[in-house]
Amino acid sequence: MNIINNFNSKRTIIGLSIFACFLAIFVVELFDTQSAGQQFGQQVSSDVFPSARWNVPEESQNSTLPLYGRLLGQYEKMEYKDYSGQELIYTSESASSQAGLDKGIDGEQRAAAVTRGENGWIEWKVNVKETALYQIELMYDAFPGTRSAIHSSLTIDGKQPFEEASRFVFPRIWEDQRGQEGAQLDNQGNEMRTPQKEIAAWQTIQLEHPEALYKRPYKFLLESGVHTIRFANFSEAMAIVQLTLKPPLNPPLYQDVREDYQKRDLQSATDGIIKIQMEHPSSKSDPILRAEWSDDALAEPSGVKEIRFNTFGGGRWIRGGQSATWKFEVPEDGLYKIGFRYNASGTNPVSRRMIAIDGKIPFMEMEEYAFPAAEGWHADPLKDANNQPYLFYLTKGSHSMSMKAVLGPYRQIIQDLNEVVQELSLLTREVLQVTASSRTADGSIQSDRNRDWELEQQIPNLIVRLSKAQEVLQSSEDNVIELNGGKRPSYVSAISAGIGLLNQVIHNTELIPQKLNELGNMQSAISNAAITMKEQPLQLDYMLVSSPEAVYERSTSTYGESLWIAAGRFVRSFTKDTTKLGGINTESQTIVEEKPALNVWVARGREWVEIMKQMIDEDFTASTGIPVHINTVPGDAEHLLLLAYTAGKAPDVALGVGARIPVEFAVRNAIYDLNQFADIDSIKQRFLPQALIPYQYTDGLYALPETQDFQMLFYRTDILEGLGVKPPQTWQDIYALMPKLLENDMSFYYPDGVAGFYPFLFQNHGEAYKDDGRKSGLDSPEAYQAFKEWTDLYNNYKLQMKADFYQRLRTGEMPIGIGGYELYVRLATAAPELKGRWAMIPLPGKRQSDDTINRSAGGSNNTGIILNATKHPDDAWELLKWWTSKDVQIRFGSEVEGLIGVGSRWNTANVEAMEGMPWSAPELAAIMEQWSWFKELPVVLGGYYTDRHLMNAWNRTVLLGQSPRVALEDAVKEINKELLRKQEEFHSDGGNEP
């Protein structure tokens, strides 16, 4: 007993000691604050690019036009001067346009030149009296449309002045649509997101780079005389009321501004601090910019216990050109210090923003202000390299403060890296021509290792070119570290690796043929580094406008506070279901909750489900009286449904369910047959007939499609035009194109995996199954022909088995290939440099006897199902009908895209709703054409063996060189065995009927 007591005493002492240690750490850290960010000196960057380091052949360039940065350098050498006279204003009455003039657009009978979108144009004839460099300013209004910014191009006297003039962006204006009562809370006490509202207003914009690559708006050289300035290729409808030729913007240095303050004897504002919360700006250029939640101990308002969207920006405010504006007031005239509580932790330790007061940049240092790097949240005034705050003169009354994400001095580094990649790609092609190296099916290069190639004699200036590339990479690495205040971003490792690899091959050029694969990987890594370098997130909590002498309160939470918050979050996780979303907190909530509620599981992200829940509360529950509880579950976690079903805890409805799940559940009698509902036939009309095939089993229908993918042909318009090739329409066109691609060291992309077989099967009029799904249909002549065409792509045309099509489409290595919805999203959101240089059209197909082209293919999708365990099948059916309806799908897609951006575009399966999504006219026409050939596989018992043994047959044919007929016949035998076994297991006479 004494031993036990002694043991318990020791355990108590140890426990108390540990607790005391944690308490001591907490007390110390509670009062520990972190130092503010230290500003560092930087050279003032220029928009001028140095002359090209390499002479790149014309056929390897994406454009023969000069870059604006280089053209600006030529202007300086030729001593062209900036225009310094009065603004030259040209109203819409002097313009010509595709759609003519329109009056009364803003209710004031103001005339405006109008374009109705696709292929529209507007032009002015301007008369300038002196040869000089001018900036162009437009006043415009974007008509209601797809919610996307409007794109256009510019020519002067019929010619594009520089490469970047092919794309200008006219942003829309957005605001958070908040009620007068402020934040709306759900019935769990969490703040609900506010919808985004477009502001209809005239905007003034100076023509500049869409991603703010350059510091200042473009300068255009106009010789004295008459010129025609035309804007064309508008992506959407808009009106322009005025064009102005202006003197170029040249803000003064802060030192000159400070001297002006002294000359005017301007006084500092009296002591005091004005705090402006920044989570909801008065306007913004992109709907994806929004309030974000921070549970930091000192965030305002506090979001420690419940969700409060108390900050702005963060990971969504990373792209150059994204801007926001806040309004504030000051009580008196005077010199003020302006600061922000911010968090700049991200890819680049330092984030840069252009800062304007009342629409004007106050001095040059605000063109590309670097927010100093520091750990976590902290408040700092805008300050110089000596950490002395900048002062701003403000008059009494209202003011605005705008911030725009800019690339800053990275512009030259990004250009250098892109040119290094371009030069190394050219060198790789030259080495391949000398060594006659070949590519394997996986895209890797094989060279003869036992031969001396004497590359220095075969390739002119080889060592010089490699040394120059290494030198550029080294200077880029040094500059990136300098621009981040001595810190080393993670992406610099790719540049360092490239320097090391080039050092090896410079000292021994005979290694180059052996290192071609490494050089290719290095090029991809450096290209990714150049993309990552552009990302500069900045998260803002509040702005401080104060007298110069004011001292900021503590703004950085301590480790102890963070530990306390984490501990509280852990404790609350035992009592609060974070997967369950709260509903709208209305007066009728109590009445509604008395009725039986539907339990719904949704396999999507929380942001998507929050919008869905809000729509259900506002529309579905309000009109039907049926309450709904929603829980989020991880994607691809359908096995949880079966576990919940066997445990008696299954939901009534599940959304976001994979296409194979409904039949798998149907054979186990775990899912409701939707054919039992009287109005099912009318609901089926919402979808493509073939879209329902995967959810049919025997005579039942066990799901409705929510989303539907599409397979399309993506291609680089600029490269195909350069090759003199029209977009291919048939597989014969593709086969004819491949040799031309190979001649230019390019290739065609076809998706890897078994999904690549089925378009060939369907276009040859084959079927995967026969006898109502009891036997494989791959023993038919049509199936064999399809299998041979599929494998011939790799055996005869040597397509790569795997490749990152997105990256290689960007670099031009694979200028054409097959992709789907995901590729579209990546190109639309992450490849702004390709805007207007890529397109998607329907899949290549087989020309038929009636001269139509059979483009048959399917597309992956997600579904909505009703579980058999539900006690409220009629209510569940009402929800499923409501959710898949046209208006609801359009609203959901619109709100999701407005909140999250184009990357979240909702690929609905409802055909009419798809036409209401914000696709451009050519995109929608291409998708609808491809959908007209939509054909899907049935899901049958044991069908997973079809994919498995098709891939086995492909491996034997492509990798082992076996006869395609023998490989396919062996696969059919194994598939039939498994189909029969599964039918016997479930006592089934068949499966799905194709």
C-alpha cells in the first residue's frame, strides 16, 4: 500500500511540475511581444528591360513584337520625351464602334460608344501636335454579363505597338452586400458570408499591364499628326464614354514632398489614433477578394470562439493587379502617419502594394511599397529604409485609400528566368538534333552514353550560352534574396539547383546528352519558380491613421496567447460539431425546427456548403417548411456512407457522391429508387439522356447527376497559326499533324489511363457490355479496332505516357491535347500570360457516312442520392428536385464563382443551367457541341475488372510488344469471369442496360 501511495505521490508531483512548467511558459509568453518588421533599403526599380541576352530564332518566339519593357528602353535611347501639355480629351461622339452610340446608359442621356462583346470594336481618330510619349485613359462602364473582367486588345494605325498590347483588362467593381445591421450570424453564432454585388458605375482607368508587371501605365509613342486608336476583341459588352491622352505619371520622391511640407509650413495632426477595420472595403476589383477569418488573439473583432470574418485578403490577394479601396475620415487638416496591422507570411516573405490616397499616388515610394517581413501579425506604419514613418497630408473630411498588388522589382527577374528557360529549351533541341536522341513512352530522352559528341564544335557558342544562363540564374537568386530583406524563399532552391546543374555541364559538355532529362526537369522547376514568385499575399486587419508621435498598442499576440487559443479550440472540439453548418437565425427558426429535419451529407468544401445551406434556408425551407441539417464530409469518402448505413446513422440525402456509388449501394438495397416518384420523367428532362446511364440498375434509377465534366481539345492558337495548321476536327487530322509537331520538337497530349480507351470505343460504335451487362462487349470487331487505335498512339506515334499537359501547354512543348474541366480552370486562373492564346473545341472524332463527325465521349460527374434508411423520402425528393433545378443551379454557380472565383466555376449537369453559367459564347458553343455526343458507360457488377484488365492489356501491348488482339482477348476472358462471379454473389440476372 505504501508503494502504491508513494507511486501516486510521485505521479502527482510530476504532473504538478509539468503543469508549473506550462504555466511559467504561458506567463512569460503572455507578456512577450515580437519585434515589428524591419524595413530595408531597395533600389528604385525601372520599367525598362535590358536588351535581350540571346538571339532567339523567330520560330521559337510566341510573338515577333517587342516586349514593352524593351521598347521603353529603345524610346529612352532615341530620346523621346514624355508629353507635358494639356490633356487631350475625345468623347464618344468622335468615336466609331461596331454597335454605334447609345444614350441614356446611366440615366443622364450621356452618349457612349458601345460594343456588344465578341468581335466588337471601338476606335477614335486622334490628332496630336507633337511627337511624344502619351498615356491613354478611358472612362468606361461594364454591362451586366458573366461577372468576369472584360478583356480587349489595342492597335494604333492598324498595328499592335508591343506584345503586351494584345490584352488589356477592364475590371468590374464589387462590394460586399451587407445589411445595415452588419454581420449576419447563423444559429451557431458563426458569421455568415455576405454575397458579392457588382457596382454599376463609370470607371476611369489608365492602360496598364493586367498583372501589374510594370510599375506605371503604358506609354504610347505618337508622332505628330492623325492616328487611329482601336480597341477590339472585347470579351464582353461595355460602353466607353471618353478617351484621354495624358502626360505620363511621374510621382515625386518623398524627400521632395517632405520639403514641400516644410515650405508650406504644414503642421502635424494632434495626438490621437483613428482605427479603420479593413475586412469590408468600399470597393474591390475582383470578387474573390473578401473578408477572411483569423482566430489570432488580437484580431478585431475577435474570432477566437466563433467564426468572424475579421480580416481582408490573405491567400486570395496574391495576383498583381488585384485592388481594393477603403474610405475613412480625419477630424482636421494635418500631417498623418498611416499604418496597418498585417500578416505577410507566404511564398515571398515581403509583399508589395501600390498605395494611393484619394486616387493618386502621393510619392514614388508608394508605387511599390514593400511591407516588411516579420513573423505573424503586427502593426507597422508605412516607413522608409531607416524605419522612419512616412507622413501624409490630409485635409479634414472624407478620404479613400487604395491598395493594388504589384510585382515590383520581380518583373526583371521573372523575365530573365523565362528567357533562360527559353534558351535552354532551344539548346536542348539543338543537342537532340546532333545526338539523334529518342524519347521513350514516358517522355524521357535516351542518348548513346558511349560516344563522344564534340558538342562544342557542333553547336555554336555552347559554353558562352550556358555560362550566360548560369550567370543570369545566379543574379536572379541574389536579387530575390535581396528583395526579401535577406530571407530566402523556398522556390529559390529550384534556381540554386539549376546553377549547380549548369556548372556541371559547363565543365564537361559531354555530360549534356546524359543530363537532358535533368535539364528538362530544371526548366520546369524554374518556370514554376517564376510563377510562384508572382504570388505576394497580404492579409489586413485594420488601418491606423494617427499623429506622427502616436504610439501603437501591442498588436502581436504572444506564444502563450496562441497556446491558450489552441487549447480552447481543442476542448471545444469535444462539444461542438464543426462538420455541421448552422442555418439562418430567423424568427421562424424555432417553428421550423419542430418539424422533422432532413439530414444531408455533402462531400464538398465548407465554403461551397455554406452557400448551399444559406440558399436552402432562404429558399427551400422558406417555401416548403422542410428544415435541413447539413454536414460536410471529406471528398472521396463514400465508404463512410456504407459504414453509417450499417450502423443505422445514415443521412437522408447525400450530395457530391461519386458516379460508381449509386449502383454499388443499389445492389445492397441501401439506396432509394427514384423511379418510384411520380414526376421522375419530367425531372429526367433536365439532363442529357446518357448522363443517367451510370445510375441505372435493372429497372431502377438511383441518383441524379449534380456535376458533369467534359473532354475537349485544347490548343495554343498562336503556335498552330505559326505552324500554318488549322484546328484538327478528326483523328485523321491529328495523325497528319503529329509529324509536323515532331519536326519542331513538340508533341500531342493524350490522357493516360483507361479513360483514354472509351472515346475510341464509342466513336467506333462499340459497347463495353452486352446481354444487359452480363458479359463484356470488348470481344467485338468495333472494340478491337478501338483498342488498336488507342495503343497505336503510343506504339506508332510515340506519345508520352505521362506528362503535365498544363505546364507543357504553357511552355509550348505540347501545344495541343485532350483535357477536361480541371484543365480549363487552371488555364483560366493560373495562366494569365496565355489569355487569348489558347482555345478549346470539341474532341476530334470519326467522320461518318453522312459527313457528321462522331465525337462521342463521356465525363466524370458527382451525384445526389437518397438513402433507403430515410423516414422522409418525399421530403428528400423535394430537396433533390429543388437542388437540381435550373434556377437553383444557376444561382449556386453564380454565388460560388462570385465568392471563390473562376477556379470554382460550377460545371452543372443541368443542361439549361449550364447555358446560364458565365461561359464565353465560343466556350459554351464548344461545350454544347461536345455534350451533344455525350455517351457514358453503364456501371455493372464486377465492372471494376474492365478497367483493370484493359490497363493490363494496354501494358502488354505498349510496354511488352504483345499482339493487341491477344492482349484484348485475354482481358475479355478475365472480365467475364469476374462479371459472372459478382452476379452469382448478388444473385443477379444482370446489371445495367447500356
